[in-house]
Amino acid sequence: MDKPTTETQLRKWLEKELRGPVLKPIWKYLVDGAYVLDALVPHEPRGLDNLLEAARKFNAMLLGYQPGRKRNRVQKSRVQALLPKAEILRAQVTANYLARMAAYAPGVLRFRKVILDGKTLTTKQAGVLLDSEAPRIFGLSFFKKHEIPLVGQNSWIVFYGKNGQVRPMYSPKNSMIEIQWKGHNLDVPYDRDLRLRMDDDKTPQLTILGHRFTPLPPKRGFHRGSQTSVLPGSIFAELREASLELTEAFGWHEEDATWFVLTEDPPQSSPLEVEPEGMLRHDHHRLRLRITVDPWVSPKTLMNVYQYLQKQSTGRQSHRFSERNLMLVDEVSEQIHKHDPVPSWRELMRLWNRAHPDLAYDHPQRFHRDFRRTAEKLIIPEYFWPWFAPKKKTKPKK
């Protein structure tokens, strides 16, 4: 494709380069770090390269974070193991009951009756469907007109060069939506007008998770990302409407609601969910854990889970700092910020001793050491699995 000119196009380009979805924490990191801005301005020749490099590095850091149905699979299974069986059972029974209610939502009933012929799909069928291009572009009338089965077809967008070979860049004259089903195939031109409509930032987005369940789709070679543009009136636009109805009524994640409409599989339920928010830069590290918990979960369960997460994230219990060292970092950093040129460590120590005679230092080296060690632990703490770099394996002592 041509060089991206909008954030939507840029995100799609990045998903293709990464051969997978661009997760929300990664995209937020790229936006906050101005990588997205640099990639979109014409006078920054290395903007795309820098964006791709940053995305790959940050993607490697978020080892356990995957949005959607299999979110934090390893971490979540271990958190679940800390929950009492009675609490897990209560959450699951509640989820099953709500799913049976959701099956009678008007949008769900209509979609299954009109689009799916009154049936629901298997995991494989739903995954293949969500990876297809035609349902996000065309409506049911198109499929009926050409006698194309919605379940059983494969479709993708292919860009061809003048010699007939597949090329990575869009060409308005030789780009096709290829649809294949049993013994048949249909090529529909993917013209410039259609492409502009699909790439428009105002085009509705369907949140999906089909890339979690199926083999790589043919020809494209990578799964669809977590969101995809859908044209009004298309199959996926109707699926989106049914999904949003469930999201509003039951508070489900959009991707879980989409999957339920197709398969009737209820969202995986946990009375306690953990979502990390991380920032890992050369000059500061930050990790926050957002814990969402049902109010009936016992305080003991919540404490056990938090202690486990804290130990996994930091490798230890919470580090305690002395009041003196915290005051030292705050006041010395303020002096460094206020003065130009920066005072020497001996002068900084003199200012500290004058303000705090009861906490005075005798040697500039010790003064500098305490400041540096405390500042590093505060601003650049060391975080481990499951959200940042894994712990280094140590050889057992002989």
C-alpha cells in the first residue's frame, strides 16, 4: 500500500508488518512517544522505520498481555488458580445465565435468523468468517445474488502488478477482492472509491478476535487485527450492531459479544481481572495494575491475588524507602532542576546539610550514592514477567 496518511491507515500498515494485531497498550505507547506523528509527517524519512522498531520492542515487553478471549492466558490461569472454587463457580454460573438471556436479545435473534439461517457457528467456522474480507464489504443480498455461502467461503484482497504477480502496494487498476468457495471463485474489483471508504477514519470498526482460533488465511498470510473497518449495510456491520447491543446490555467486551453472536459461547468469566498499563523508556519505567473485582469477592482472595501479582512483577515484596532518602531525591533533584550550571555534589551536600543538620552527610560520595540508588529504584524500577522482561534464569549452585 502507499505510505499511510492517517492513523487508521498507519495502524493497518503496522499490523501487516507485525503479522498480527497492534494491541491497545502498544498503540498508546506509540502515540504518546510521538512515533505515530513522526511516521505521518512527510519530512521524517525514518518515521515508519522508527515506528516499526519501537512497536516490535514494546510488543516483546508485553509478554503476557493479549486482549480478547484469551487475554493474559498464562497469567490469567495462574490468577484463577488462586481463587476459591466456590467463587469461580459463582462467576461461571452467573455468566452462563446471562448468556442464555443474551440469546434472546432482538439483535442477536435477528442476526442468527436472517444471516446464519437460525444456526450458530463452530469455533473454526467463526474464525474463518472473521478473517474473510467479503463480509465486511458486502451485504446479504450480494451473497444471495452470486449464490455464495457465508460459511464456507474464503475471501481476501490481492494487489496485482502489470505482470500478474502479487505485489504489496495498492494499484487501483489491478486490485481484486477474491472470493472462493466449493468449486467456484469470483473476483470483484477493489477500486479506489471502495478503498477510500474502507480506510476512512469515520468508517465503523468491528472489534473481533477471530485471529485467536484459526490457521493463517491463504494468500494474505496473517490474521486480521483486533479491529476491522466495516461498510454500512455489510454482513459485519449487522454483526457489529448485534454485538454493541450486548455490550450495552450486559457490559461485555465488544470482541466477546461478537464471538457470542456467532457461536453462542459465553464470555470467559472471572470475578477478578487484571489489566496492566506499562511504560518502559530509557529514562523511566512505570507499571500499573488495574484490578477489576466483583464486590462479593472476599478480601482474602483479593489480597492473595495482589501479593502474587506484586511478586511476579517486581520479584519481591514492595521495596521500602527511608523518609530521609525520599526527601533527599526530592530536594536534590529540585536543586539540579533550578540551577544552571548544576552545582557540584559537594555543594549539593552542603545545601542539604544546612537544611537538615540532623540528617547531615560527611562524604559527597556517600551523598551521591544514596541519591543515585534511591532515584534509580524510584524512577527506573526493574519489572519482570508477565508484562516486561522475563527474569533471568540463574544456574543452581553446585
